[in-house]
Amino acid sequence: MGAKTKVAGWIVVGAVAGALTTMQLTATARNPSAALPLEELQQLAAVFGMVKSDYVEPVDEKKLITDAIGGMVAGLDPHSQYFDKKTFKEFREGTSGRFVGVGIEIGMEDGLVKVVSPIEGSPAFRAGVKSGDLITKIDDSFVKGLTMDQAVKKMRGEPNTKVVLTVFRKAESRSFPVTITREEIRVQSVRAKMIEPGYAWLRVSQFQDRTVEDFATKLADLYKQDPNLKGLVLDLRNDPGGLLEASVAISAAFLPRDVTVVSTNGQIAESKAVFKANPEFYSRRGSDPLKKLPEGLKSVPLIVLVNEGSASASEIVAGALQDHKRATVMGSQTFGKGSVQTVRQLSPDTALKITTARYYTPSGRSIQATGIVPDVWLDETAEGNVFAAIRTREADLEKHISSGQGPEVKDPAREKAREEALKKLEEANGKDKDKAPKPLPEFGSAEDFPLQQALNRLKGKTVLASKTQTERKPDDTKTN
């Protein structure tokens, strides 16, 4: 997501999470049972020898082998990946919700890093960084021209090292340097608040190691504020996924015991599984973090908000609650990331993340390359959709695997609409920035249009449903 269209990418500095992945973790490597293709392996060895002896300059042998492994895995699908020492460390930080950085949630605006919010108690918070601040330089590097990932990496580092951020504060029309000492930050993947008496909003931004415990704590706090909740909005918009067990737990919080949450199916025996709304399917520490939640949670009126950025674990939750008719799903068709990645550790510092199965909702629907279709379609704003048409979904990715449930059909009308929307945004940003669309309001704010429609639904009021959005069929793309 680039600054050119001002699409806010809500990430936390330092948290690189392998975003669109729902994980099962295992530390064992599997021995291949089939005979190895000797002729092809001989060709690989021959190419290795030629590169080693004939390339214009010496090449490190270990790097050649690492690159060969990485290329082999990357050729499978968009989500399989070889983790070297650096990327494996980043992956583990992403799923744990802990990283070393300055502690700010950021977006991009006019090519600069915009502070959405400093994390309470973080080094940036203590240094006085405020929401709305624009970061123009990171140490000696100008931010203009950097991607969000590049800016994130520059703000990350080792504990107790310093980074100097040059901040422009619009309200004061001045720029000033802020020196911040990096430290370990814990990401809060769950936010919650009472919107008004009787109605609460709970947002899960990613399914991490501590998400279930944080979810239970936030829900308990909501019920303390109002023991007689009339309705709850579970916000999964732009939630890219995460740990499988966490998605099963969040679903189980609202469902009766023993019902199916999600099933998986793949080539090997361990990939064929059914996950139910019972503690043994999600408890990772020997205790059930959901055990003390109020019984009323099983029946409180529930809305699930989703959009094109809701992927993987968030699609599992939305699909389970929809199939069991436990919630009304509102928003846009989700991303369609319905494949399982298993992480197999190869050494203490390296691992293989490989796609091993597809996900299916309780009714047997494949999530892969289709996603969850909402019960009620909503636009992003009262005026319509701003960025929805240009957002990438699983079916747009090269080498994505198919749903496995029939042929994929190309949708020329949608492709044309996407091209036109992108062209308009680029023209507006390039020629007349005053006419360019503004970033969408923060989720959970008073200006959050889909949230207001969700509340209207809970109250039995009129909902301003989208009149233009329709189900998007998977595109006919090369599959594996």
C-alpha cells in the first residue's frame, strides 16, 4: 500500500508478521517418501558448479544454496517461504507480539510516516510523540521515497540503542528532533470500548500468541462496565490473520461446545483435521482463558465487521459465526486466504513455512481464493467506497492455489472497475491533491461509517447497505 493513494497501512513499528498467514507450528522435518528425481538433481548440481566456476565474480556457496531453497519454495504459492536467520527472528517476533522498536502505530500520508497512535507506555509515548505527527527523517535518512516496510526497519533495532526521529507537528507548524531509546514493545492486538450504554466494540487486529488472553480480559472489562450488554460488534477489518488456535478460541467464546469451528484438508494425514469449540483445540498453556467469561456472551446479539483486508484467521472466525448463524457478518467480501501454513524448523535459526492444507468453514465452504461473503454489504463511507476496488485479494496474487471447489471464473467487469478506480485515485493525487480522497476514519471512531451501520443493525434501525457491491468470484489465474 503506497502513499500515492494515501491508503493507511495500520501496522506497528517493528512488527513484521508474515501478514496473511494462519499458522500451525511444528518443530519436525518430514522425510520424503517418494524417490528423488535423480536427473533433475544432477542438473541442479551442474548449474551450481557452473555458477561457482564461471560467474563473473566469486559467489558464496552457502548463499547459492540458500537462494536455491528460497526460490524453490517461493515458486509454490504466495505464502510458502524459507526463513533464514533474520526472517525467522522477525516471524517469531510477529507471532509473539513482542519486538524491539519505538512503539508507534503508523500509516503513510503524502510519502511521510504518519503517527496514528503511540503505544501507551512505549519510548515514543514517553518522548512526547503524538497522534497526527509526521516523521520526515529517521536518523540521517529522509522518509520521502521510503516504503512503509523500509521505514519500519529503520526504526527497529537492538535494545537500548538510540534513533533520532525528525517530527513535523501540523498543529504547531514546526519540526523538531526526538531522540528515542529502543526497547522491547508488546503489541496490543485487542482493543475494546463501550460505544454507548448497552453497546460495545471489540477489535482484534491480529491473532497473536497473547491475543486470546487479551481478548478475555477486554471482554471481562466490558461486562464490568455494563453487565447487561444489548449488543457487541466484533471488528475484524484489516486483520491479516495469525495463529490458528487463537481463531478457534475467539470463535469458541461465542459458540456452544462441540460444534465445528473449522476443518482442514491436505495431502498428509496430519493436515486432515476438525477443530471444535472446546478448550483442547485452542488451549496452549494448560488452562482455558475463556473459562470465566460471562455466560451471556454465548447469546449476546453479535455483528462481525469484515473487509477486503480480513484474511486467514479472521475469515475462520467470520465463517464459523456465520455458518452457525451466531452473528451477522457485515462489510465487504474478505481477502480469501484459506490455506494452512505449517512451520517446520530446520535448524535453531532457520525454518520452512509451507502450505499443507486448505481451510473449510463448518458447512464445508472453502475460504481459499473466495473469502467470506457478508450477510449485509457495507460501503467504507456514506458516500461509497474509496479504496475497496483497488485492494488486492488472494485471487489477485500470482501462483495462488485454487479453492478446490470448481473452476475459477474471470470477472472482466471487476477488473475494469479496479483499473478505473486506480486511475482516478492516481489522477486526483497527481493533479489536484485537494480533490484526492482523504484517509478513512480510524476504526472505532465516531466517524466510522461501517461501525455506525453495525450499531444500527443491533438496535433494529435502518442500515445504509451498499447498493453497488456484489460477490466477487475467484479470478481465473494460474494455480498449483
